[in-house]
Amino acid sequence: MARNLWIGAPGRLREIRQAAKSWDRTAELNVTEFKALEGRVTTFAPTRTIRRLKLSFEWLEPEDAQHLARLARRVGTGRGPLVVLDPASVNLLDPYQAAGQSEIPGGWDHWFTMNGDIALARNADGVTTVDCREAGAAVGWIHGVWSGWPVVPGMRASWLLPAGWDPAVATAQLDWKAADGKYLSSSHSIGASVTAVVPEGAAFVTPVARPGAVGLFGLAGGCLTLDEQPAAHALGDGCPAMAVTAYTDVPAARLPYRNVSLDLVEVRDAAL
């Protein structure tokens, strides 16, 4: 993944080159325990686990500190959620999406069918499959909040198709989109994967797959990365939309450097 933190509003990301002094990216499990009188324990947990990030920087450059201050105070960023490209992430797909799983039988929360006669269905084992009835059909991946996965021109994006697809006939494709979601262009390659440099004007990318043959194809094992080689069946860390929930800004001993900390939580929206 991109070796440095990128953070900001969609289309206006800034790279924070300085390493954080502390970095906590633990997912929130929200497991509740119920203990019966006889001592047996029952646990309850929601279906999804949300992501939280806690970052702290010492002696941060003033320009970077001002950028984080604007994000925390919602100055000039709009009211929507923020993009955080976490350098520790391995796969930008949603965890369940990377595993080919969906809470909806048709899988419409994670995938959409493009051209051609193609349909989505969930197998008995819970993995979503593509029923491709003509070789030219295609399926696209859905981010869930934005029109694609946030990117910055000049980055190198790589997309690895789900496991088991025939690299001799399958096509891996990256669709580039502007900040307003308008389609710009595509990069594609016949084979199991495609790697391309993000073009100028692109703010989002949508991974697309074309089986190139008729039949059933599983959707588990795909991997989307930035500036790193993708790996099959890598755990999806996601690229969740996030909102700042806590912020500190303490002048360092030598001005104008700052000691800054941010707490962020995964959200569906951040409208105020």
C-alpha cells in the first residue's frame, strides 16, 4: 500500500510524509457478554466491525498540522466523510467484499453488473458468484460511499481478479473517474491482474472484471492495492469513509512545529 498516510476530502488528499509517533488501527468488535446464573456465557456481536484510527504526531511540519486542523474543524472540506489511505492496509476492498460475501442475496451492496448477460447469486457456502452467460459480460465492484476508491494522480494502482478466474481469457480493468464521479478512461489487461498509473484528473477508481468465458465464477480473493503488488485472498482492510471524533493540537517546544493527534471512526456519512 502507499507507504505514507494520505488524508483529506475526496479529490483533495494530502500526503503526510512524517511517520506517526503512535498508530492504533484496531477494529471495534462490540462484543457483549451475557453470563447466566449457572455460569454459562453467551456473546452477542453485530455483523460488521467498524474501523477506528488513532494517530499522534510529534514535531509535525506546520503545513501538515494546518491540513489536519482544517479536517478536524471542518474548514473548507465540506460536511461529508474523509478519505484515509492507511499505509498499513493490504487490500482496499471491504473485508466481506474481498471474501466474496454479502448480506444481500444478490450482492448488490458490493457488486454491479455491467454490459452483457450476467447475474449475481449467493452459493450455499455464502460466497457470491457470477453467472456469466456471454463472454463479453463484465462485473464491477462498489465502494459503498463514493463513486469508487479514492486515488491521487501519479499513484500506481493494481487490481488482482478473484481467485480461480482463467487468466488466459479474463480481463482485469480499472475505470478512472473524476471527483464528481464522471467516467474518464480505463486501463485494462488480459490476465489475472492489471497495474496502471493514476491519470491526471482522476479522483476515484472502480475495479472491473470480465470473465471472458461462459460459466460460474466466484468473487472471493480479489485485491486492490496502491503502490504495492496485490496478493490473492488478502484480508480486506477496506478504505472506509471516516470522521474525526477527537483532536488535539499542542505547540511543540520549538515553534512552528506542532504535536497533533487525531481520532477517527468509520462512518456511512458525516453530515452535520
